[in-house]
Amino acid sequence: MSSRVRIEVPSGSGFGPEHLPYCVFRPLGGDPRVGARLGDSIIDLAVALDDPMFAQPSLNAFMTQGPQCWREVREQVRAVADAELPAAAVHSVRAVRLDLPVEIGDYVDFYASLDHATAMGRMLRPAGEPLLPNWRHLPVGYHGRAGTVVVSGTDVVRPHGQRRTDSGTPDFGPSRRLDIEAELGFVVGAGSRLGTPIATGEFAEHVFGVALVNDWSARDIQAWEGQPLGPFLGKSFATSLSAFVTPLDALAAARIPLPPQHPEPLPYLRDDTSWALDITLTVEWNGRGISAPPFRRMYWSAPQMLAHLTVNGASTRTGDLFASGTISGADRGERGSLMEMSWGGTEPIELNGVQRTFLQDGDEVVITATAPAIGGGHLELGEVRGRIAKAD
């Protein structure tokens, strides 16, 4: 008779039975598998649920089954998490390798924080209006590069590119103004057909879950190349995604009304559901907390982002990722990028006794987040971590 174990969840853990985020992991010497995290353990769902759908290298095969299957599996996972499990189904989170959880089809990044957009506008256009005329009418976004989305813990190599100079003629070399962007990502589980927009009220039927994102940015490369078509090489070199995807249902207690929007959005963007989220991020730079960006202040909601993304008939696929853009609040201690925290490099940040502005080789940034949990307590979203490696 095989041995069985019961997972003990440490007191105060943000990974209790009300959370159960999904991941893809590799046991020592084993193949990739889909798991769910409980406390400091990973439950192998292929073993615990006796289902080959979870003996896969990504969540895609599961996500493509649709929302009814997601809810049924979540209930099954909650049931086994409360019972004794075969020892072969339980692994320490410290003893496995975590892979990118999703095979990503497309990646879109938005610009949905009023505080962030206003701060950037004041820096970039000090003599004009901070917000461009379209900003309050639609969620501004751009298409990123899905192939350079990497799992948390992957080193980020400092990118090369053309850099703006005072002479008006660019030079070329490694970025000198390498930055972070603390964001929340949304993973599409059930895709949509070409020519069929997704309404705001259909958000939960298509989006599987959320995960923290760091959309690394080379500000000097971006400043020169971004006119007139926006981000390109200054963004496409790396985007880090957490190894853990929190299912939407786990965030029920975090849902709050969206802040007022003026003017009222056009009909396709109107949303009478409460899909703002009371999630607070923490940004650590070389082990020191430097900011606590509040997602609850975001101007545009995730359902509005998805509705705008598809209103022209663009299709979505299982594994598509869209992110919120930099999450920032009104105060300096709530800003989600070093560009804002240092006000374009003019107001250095004191870091371990040294005045700093942008990232240096060897620096490590860790973004974490918490949210209210169903029944009280809190959820802890899976971290997104990255260290800067010297330019190749």
C-alpha cells in the first residue's frame, strides 16, 4: 500500500486552500507537469486527480476546456487539498523547477493607470497636457513580443539599441536607463473567433486567471525609437511572468467597484460588474522594498481592456496574455517604475546607502502582491523575480 500524506499549511500563508494557484513544474529528473500550490507544496494534478490532461508542459490543454471545466477542476483540487494525498503527488516547492506556466500566443500590454500616464505625461510633455486626447476614451495598448515572455527567475540580459543623444544623432550600445514596470497580467483561457468581439460582461468566460508581470523597459532606447509608432525594441527584449497563475474565482473577495470614469466610456466599454481588484503590489530592489503600487486605483478595468482588444474583430487564443501596464498610485511610494520613482533620473532613490536611478548589472528586482482572501486573511500572488545580466 502506497504511503499517503496530508499537506500542512503554515499559519498566515498566502497559499492556503482558498487560493490554489496553478503552475507547471518539473520534479527532480522528471518531465513537466501541471500542479497547484498549497502552502509550501505543489500538488501534482496528474497524480492527485488521475487525469492525463495535467501531464502536460503547459496549462493550455486544461485552459482550452473552458470555464465550466475550470470550475469543476477547482472544486476537485479543493477537495483533494483537504484530504490525504498519495506521497507521489506532493512535492516541496523548493525541490522542483518551475517553468513558464502558459504557452503564450499573443502578448498585449496596456497603459491603464491614470496616475502612471499622468506622471509620464508630465515628464515627457512638461509644457502640455499630461494626457493625450484619446487616453480617457479607450485603454491604450501595444502588441508585445510573446516569444520573449520568460518565467520568473530568468536572468534579463541588458539590451543593446540606438540611444538618443543631445546631438540629435543616436549612438549605439547597451541601455543605460534600464527600468522595471510592475504590472498584473491576465491569461486568456477560452479564445474567441475572428470577427467576434468579447463584451465586458463576458470577461470571466474567457479569462482563466492572473499573474504578476514585470515588463522590463529600456527607456533610452524607447525614447529614440518610439516616435511615432510607440514601443518596439525598448520593450521586446524581455517580459517576466510569475510561475503561478491565480484563478479568477480565487479573487472573489478582492473585487471592488471601478473608480469613476469621466467622460463616460462608449457603450462597448461600459461595465456594470465590479472588476476592479483590491491588490497591492510590493517592489523590492536588491532586497529593499521601494514601492507599494495599488491596483485598486487603475482607471481601466481588465474587462474593458479585453473588450477594446477585440472590438475590431481581433480573435484571441488559449494562452494569450494581456497586461495592465505599469501600476502606480498618486504618491512616490506607490509608483511602479523607476522612471517615475526617480522622476526621469533627476531625483535619485537611496538604495542601501547609495543614490540610484536605473538598474545596474547584478541588480535583482522582486515583485510580490497580496489580495483579500475568501473567508478572511489574504492571498499572496506568486512572485515575479529577475536579475540583470551584463550585456552580451
